[in-house]
Amino acid sequence: MAFASSFRRALSSGSSILKSQLGSIRYNSTLTSPRLFVSGLSRLTTDEKLKEAFAPFGQLVYSKVITDRATGRSKGFGFVSHTSIEEAERAREGMNAKYLDGWVIFVDPAKSREARPPPPPPYPEQQPSAMGFRTNKTVGWSG
């Protein structure tokens, strides 16, 4: 109990120093490409709304809200690309932790897509036999 109160006191007395150090952690990383990752999007956000929100910060190359294949609804994140890194940095600073369609969005540098591993080879029991039939080695009865 005493530790918690002294900890709170230390935070409140030097909070401006602590907040400035913690707040700068998120912004210290400089952009290496003009592509931004936008998270926290509403399900109602469209490509056009995302484009309108980021257009004041510079010329956009593209804006894309990632959607679910089955339902066509937004998955809650998207990507925006500007023509220069400076414009992307301004957009990141201007739109990070702001409201878009009633939701707080977060803007971070986009990472390059990782290569997916090749699909595993089919299991030996699923390959056709010499006669062309596939065998199903189910154990038990499935009535």
C-alpha cells in the first residue's frame, strides 16, 4: 500500500518528464517508406472515407481498407500510401489517435509482407494408390 502511494506520487511529481519520454517512444521511429498501416478502423469505414481523411496531408498514391472475403465488411485495418516520406510523416502525426467514423484510429509505419512458407506436402495416406483410389484410414465407426 505504501509502495503504491509512493509510486503514484513519483509519477505525478515528474509526470511531465515521464510522459514526454514515454510519448516519444511511439514517434521516435522514422519512416523508411511512405506506406502507413492504419488500425482501429470502424466496420463502416470505406476506401473513400479513408482517402478523404488522409488527403489533407499530401497526395495519396492509394488507400485501401482490408475487407473480409466472405462478408465484404472491413476487418478494422487498412493501408495508406503517400507520394513522399515527409507527407506520410505529417499524416502519421496528424491522424494518429484521432477519430474516424466514431472510432479512434492508430497510424504506424507499414511493415513489408513476410514471405509465407510453402504449403506442406500431402499426407501419404491421402495420396492415390497405384490403382487410383484414395484410402480413408478412419479408425472407428462413423454412422
